[in-house]
Amino acid sequence: MDAQRWARTDDYLERTVADDATGFDFIRRAQADAGLPDIAVSPTQGKFLYLLARIARARRILEIGTLGGYSTAWLAKAVGADGLVVTLEYERAHAEVAGASLAKAGLIDRVDIRVGAALDLLDSVTGPFDLVFIDADKANNPNYLTQALRLTGPGAVIVVDNVVRRIDEDGPDADGTRRALEMLGSDPRLDATALQTVGVKGWDGFAVAVVK
């Protein structure tokens, strides 16, 4: 199978089981118009996050890495009107794009966007959270996991994005990815797995864990 076939399949899935993803297409356009990097989750991945949050009955979610607010919107939709998504974004310009899109989506009242380096911001974040989605700089994934464990309790879900494509590379991002996977597999407080994925985002994968 090749990338073109993966993309065609994703398009088919978006038109069938994830057809409601079109409601957030304007967020993706806003990200592109603002020149943000094309690294947001895909529509089917966004719908997966939404369903995972619904399955977990999450009402408080922590997101590390906002970008333009696409994944944030799916998570905010999942928590409901009485829920809260705290999302951390390093780039102020990205946070402004996200804020405008979330306001347009009618979801801004259930989102708290905080701007700055995530490791600095996390010290002032108060839990507990029902779900944590980690999708920021990969070098710091082990540190984000440590904080996620501090901010969650038994039954909480932790999702780490982009854990496959850098496994066999060199450099800080690859090291952070491997260390995070090793933590997920060895920490006695976690029950975890990781899956490879293909689609419009190419070849990659994610890890998911439940706090014991």
C-alpha cells in the first residue's frame, strides 16, 4: 500500500464513519491560512480522540500542544458544556488562531488556553484530569508523562501522539519518544500500548495508557 491509497482510504472514512468532522473543517482552513505547520491530527484521528474522551467520561482534559485548536475542539466537544479543557501552547500566535477558531465553534467557554513553555506552565496546573493528550515537542515527552501522572488518578487516560515515526532516528525528539515509550511500558502505575497508524498524516502512531 502507498501514501495515495492511505489518503483515499482516509477520505472514504471521513465520508462514512466520521462525516461529522466536516463541522471543524474551518479550523483546519484557519490554521493553513495563518501559516501554521500542517501537523494537527487528521479528521479521523480527531474523531478518535473525541470518542476516547467520551468512553472515558472525561469532564476535565489536559492538552499539551494546542497548535491551531483542531484537536482542542474535538476534546472540548467531548467534555460537554459543563466540562473543561486546559490546553498549553508555546507560540502566542498559534494560541490566538486557536482562540478565534474555538470561539467561532462556540466552544471557547469550556477551554482554558495558556501560553508559554509547557514545562513551566504545568507547575501551576491543578488536577485531577480525566484524560491527558500529549502532542508537543517530543524531546520532553518523558517530562510531560511525569507531569501527567502527577495530575491524574486511577482510571484516567493518557494519550501520546507521534510515537512511531522517530523510533529509529537520532536526536532529542527520537530519544524523548523512546524514553516515553519505555516509561509507558515499565511504570507500574500505567497499563499501556502503542499502535502504528497510516493515513493522510503518513506513517506514525500513538500510545494510550490507563492509570491504575
